[in-house]
Amino acid sequence: MTALTISTDIPTNINTLEKLAAWVGLALERCNPSTKILESPNSEPQRVAEAVLIRADDATHRMIIRVSIPINDGYAENSLVKFWQNALEINSTALPTAYKAN
């Protein structure tokens, strides 16, 4: 798992869910640049984390984030914790220092 200390690792200028989502998408892609998983039997393996920039039809730039997070097999029986607590680690890569600063 990429360990995270909320009070010191998430930059303090992240103050919206949108900024947090972008930060998480970019950080997971950076920590897992070549990790792939087979999502269906007749397909090519897909990267577990991708964050790409596109230009939308209205001429704005958009970030598209795709993340495949493993979930604890016993999640359905574990009603005492929030669903996101069932997320499992992808790997143990350390969060790069650049992601910890404003």
C-alpha cells in the first residue's frame, strides 16, 4: 500500500473534492505506472490507474481519471465499516515527495 499520513502528505491547498480527486488520480498513476490487471477474459490487460488530459467540445480542458482499486472479498459481510475501508492496496510504492508539497 502507498502509505499516507493525512495531516502531512496531502497538500494543504487541496480544499475541494475535485482537487482531491485529481491529486489522488495523478498520485495513483505515478505510483503505478505499469501495473495492469485483466478485467475481463477476452480483453487486454488495463492499467490500474490513468489520468489523462483532454480538450472537451466546449474548448475546456478536462482530466479523465480511471482507477481500478482492489476490494476486500468480504466487503458484503462487513457492514460495520464504511465501504471505502474495504479498499486494498495496489502496491507498496512510496508517495513521491513532490505530491506532498503545495
